[in-house]
Amino acid sequence: MDGLTPKTISTPVRVVLLCLCAATAGALGNVVVRLMGAELDSFQIAFFRNLFGLVSAAILLPLLAARGGSMLVDALAIPGRMWIAASLNVVSMFCFFSAVAMMGLADLTALSFAGPVWSTIGAAFILGETVRRSRWIATLGGLVGVLVILRPGLGALSLPALVVLTGTVAFALSSLTVKVASRNQAALVIVLQMSMLMTLISFGPALAVWRWPSLEVWLWGALLGSLATLGWYMLTRALTIADASAIQPYDFARLPATILPAYLLFGEVPDAFAILGSLIIFGAAFYASRQERRPTV
């Protein structure tokens, strides 16, 4: 089996575990980006994330797949759609990494939850998936939770907010493209292809602002790349066994995974609205999880 989850675990539970791991890896990655941002430009951070992501994916290849050698050959046969997915992902990455330096991590994470809304709509109208009522409710419930967190306004759609929202659209389109690729490609092959292409695409912008980082930042870059590879692998595995619309509600788990390190490292304290919004988000995702176990919704 291509993956880390045993066959004895039911499919809905496997999807939940994979998505929660991916969300946690993404949240911790944002913290690392903030730490690296004290020394490097966002373009260079993105390049290091992709470079070390490629290295970690190559290292994990023989551990995660029995046919590692042939899988590497498969990864070199890159279809055109993967160039599209990788380019969209790099655009999304540039947007998010730039916004990390301009706004609090909790606010950035909350804004990024617009992504599942675009993904669910895209899954329905682009991929032709049948989006169950429970998934629509969970997605809209998550959006309500985000609005509660941000309450009176998004700063009249300030520049950082617009940058994040642009990133969510690009990432949603990239995820939908990966979903199409996952129909006939193994998860780790897709991760390897994305890592290679994103490293190539992000090198030019990074070179334009290049400065040699300290040893500490090299280590942060290695951690960021490893977290990115883990998150992408888990997300891609989830996409191979579930509809794109089914996994979107669990992306909201990034919020609580962001709040604690943001407080410990940067002194960002969530208020009552953030807590209430989190409860709404988790309630919506829990509802969807329960409904997915039933034969019909």
C-alpha cells in the first residue's frame, strides 16, 4: 500500500487523520516562515521550502514505497497539468509567505479558510463531483467561524487580506488539478513532481533577491521543507481516497494548530471571538465527519 495508514482503519477515519496531519504541518510551516522572514525575502523562503521539500521527498521515497526506484522514474514523466498545478502552488506560496510578514498568523490562517469554499465550488462545477449537503454545511459553517474570528471587518480588504485571498484561489485551483492527477498517479509520485517543478519555478524569483542565509536559517529551511513534504503527501493521499470537497472541512484544523505556537513564540493572544470561531469551525467539521459515515445524507 502506498501510504502510512493501515488498511484496518476505515476510509472516513483515514481521511480525517490524513487531513489533520496535513493541516498541522501547514500551521507549523507558517510559524517557520515567520522565523525565516526575519532574515530572508519571501521569494527566497519559498525557494528553500521547495528545495528542501524535494530533498526530503527523495529521502522518504524508499521508506514509503516498496518500488521506490520505478516510482522515481515515473516521477520524471511529468504531464503538462502538473506544470499548471506547480505554478499555481508557487503563486499561492508567494502570496502566503509575503502576508506572513504583514499580519498576525491567526488572522492569516483565518483568511486562508476561504480556500475550502473555492475548492468545494470548484469540485462541484469543474470536477463534476456530487457535493453532499453535509459538505456544503461544513464548508459554510467554517466560513461563518472565520467571519466570527475576524468580526467587524477584514480591514476593508486591506492589501495583506487581498494577498491572502489571491493565494487561496491559486491553492484551490492547484489542489483541484492535483485531484485530477491523483486518478492515475501515486501520491508520492505527485509529491516528487510538484517538488521538482516548484523548485525550478521559484528559483528565478529567489535569485533576484538572493542573500546568503545564516546556518540557523538553513536549518529552518530544512524543517520547513520537511513539513511541506509531509503535509503535501498526507493531503495527496487524502485526495486519492476521497472527493476534494470531502476533505476541505478538515483544513480548518490549522487554526488551533497555529494559535498555540503563535502565542508562545510571538505573543499573539487569541480573544474570545477567536475561540468562539474555532468552536464553530470544529462543530461544522465534526458534523460533516459524522454524516460521511452514513450511507446517505
